Amino acid sequence: MHYLAMRERKPGGFDHAKPLEQWKLPDCFAPLRRRMEADDPTSGTRSFIRVLRLLERFSLEEVTAGGE
């Protein structure tokens, strides 16, 4: 998870980050990311990473439920 802090500062390499390759997120995260990036092409990926960073403090179930 600490890797996300670095990606938040430099989100350009997020899609190619080796530490995150095996990370399987629930399907609901993909449309959230697309929407965030469409709504804000400049900072959408960074905002999505902030959502993922919630997993540093909350369980996957709690974060997923928060998006419903």
C-alpha cells in the first residue's frame, strides 16, 4: 500500500506499476476510475489513487460499500 503514496505524487506510471500488477480489485473500481478520469483528465488518476489509498485505513469491503 505504501507504493500508492508515491503513485499519488507521480500518477503517470500507475498503469505500469509492477507492485500493483497482481492486485485484483472488485469490478466496481474500473467504472469509477473511468468516470474520474473522464470528469477530470488532468487529475482523475490521482483522485482514483486517493480512493485506493482508503484501503490503507479501511477494509476492501468498507471502501467498496462506500461507493454504492
